[in-house]
Amino acid sequence: MSVQGDSSSPEGVVRVSLSRQDGPREDLLVVEEPLAIRVNQRSIAVVLRTPTSLEQDLDLAIGFLVTEGVIDGLDDVAAASHCTDPARPNRQNVVQISLNSGLSEGLHRLERAQRTQFVGSSCGVCGKASMDRVFQCVTPFKERRSLQPDLIYALPHRLRAEQTLFQETGGLHGAGLFTADGDLLFLAEDVGRHNAVDKVIGRAFRAGLLPLGEHILVVSSRAGFEIVQKALMAGIGAVISVGAASSLADELARESRLALYSFVRDGQFNGHSD
């Protein structure tokens, strides 16, 4: 197999020549590269992501800090940018964030978020120093939202229609943030399902929209614990997933009164409520 970049390829994919039974064929593969997230000159995590744009790298890093409980308001962030040190190798894969000095409990929050190893593209919570750190302090919603079945069925199709890189490669997860009326606000694709979620949450945070209690998060993947946790940390009141939910995601959704609808396909879905 030969791998080579091509200016005609979309961002986030590479054009390759693959050997098949009927001879060599050109195809597009998803790019997977590390992104180092540094906060106040301190390494917090290295995630494996799809580099679709410089802005989405910033969205991912900011969204990661939101869903890890490090920041909760625009005033917490003094600056965010890619590394500009010309002497640093692969500086396009490093995002540096400076927090305002007045951020309360800043050091404690950073320690809680710090990962002890690489975060793979299939894992949102592995690498935590302990499982206790996974359970973020969130306030349950006063009541669970109820979405109309027609909307539940429709939104995954709307998400899929906008996943241009998935249509090219078949190898990317998608996450979309929708209004209560079903209008798509932000879309992100990534080799990691949790990265796609962090990207749309980070974009919404940078737009000053958090909390997102009246919005709906739609994911093309399964609904694992980390997806529900990230939604809660952003104040999102409803999650729709194309894939199945896990038992821990179900438990967290029930206890927090988050509206979770999983396995949405073929005119059916699972509703997770008491």
C-alpha cells in the first residue's frame, strides 16, 4: 500500500492506492493523528483525532476542557491557539490554552482532567487516574424532556446527510447539535466519537451558547457513558444515538433525567426513562 497526500482530497482524509482482487484502486482513508492539549504550559492529554481544520482542533481542545469540568464559562479562557514555536516538531498537532488567573479551583480542576496516557480514538474515558474521576459533579435536570417520535426518527437522517467525510470514507463518527425544532447548528466528524462530541460542544462554548438545555445532541455512534457524561457537562438535555446505549449510560441518563433515545433505526428506538 502506498500512502500519499493529494491536494484534491478533502481535509481529514488521504488518498491511497490499495491492492484488491481486481487490481489496485485509489481510495480515501481517514486521517488519525495525535493532538496534544496543553493548559497553562502543562500537558493535560494527548488525543487521537481527525485534523479536519485548525478551528476544529481548537473546538476539540476547548470542548474537552468543558466536558472534563476544567472550564465552565468564556471568562475562564484567556487565550487558545496552536503552538507557534517554529522549533517544535509537529506544532500543528499541539493546542495551547491559557486560563485566566482568577479561575477558582484551577489547579484542582486541571489535576482532575489530566490523563495518564494516550486517549485512543475509540476511548473517551480510558487513561483516567481513577474511575472516581469519571463521575463529574452535575446537577440533574428538574424534569426529563420528551421528544416527539417524528423528530427522533428524523434527526439521525439529517445528521447523516451532512456527514460529507463519512460519505467519502465510511470511517468517521458524526455528532450534531440541533435546536429543539430540529435545525442543525453545528456538525463535526472525527475518527473518535467522543472527539466529535467535544468538537460540537467546544464550538457551542466558543459561540457563547452554553448551557444547552433546550438543544439536542445527535451521534452516529453508540451511546456510551462518556457521551452522556459530556452532554451533561455541557447542559444538553437530550441525546439521540444511532447505536445502542450501555448500561452505565442508561444509569447516568436516568439519574440525571437526561432524555436519552438510543438504537434509532428502522422506525424504532429505545427510550431510557423510569
